[in-house]
Amino acid sequence: MEIRGIINKVALPDDKSQNKLSSKKETQRGDVVEISKEAKDLIQKVKEQQIQQIRERIQNNYYNSDEVIYKVAEKILREIRS
């Protein structure tokens, strides 16, 4: 098991933020990144798989094991000390 930090969040732009940007009177030129529908669907599928894995681990008491508790406590202490 790997713990990658306390905060692990992926931010994706939503359609609402795009509307706000395009409604501005000033036009700005620059790089544009578009995420395809297929990529968004894939991300959603991966999230659902991760959630299912977490639910299974909760049911199997995986997170109550000494190994997991020790690793979580170790990461929290490391984060507090830095």
C-alpha cells in the first residue's frame, strides 16, 4: 500500500468555468487545453473503480489492520513535522 500525502485531488475544469471565460468582453490569446468526452468518461470510470475498491476494503476491515494504521500515523506525523 502506498500513501501519497494527505491531499490528493485532481482538478478538472467544468463546463461552467468555460462559459465564464468566453463571456468576458476582453479576448485573451494563449494555449488552450481541451479534455475529450472519452477522457472524461475514462476518468469517471476510474473514480468509480477506486470507490468500489475502497468500499470492499472497508467491508473487509482492511483499514483496521495494524500495518495501515501505522502507515497513516507515520504519514500524519511526517506531514505535521514538515
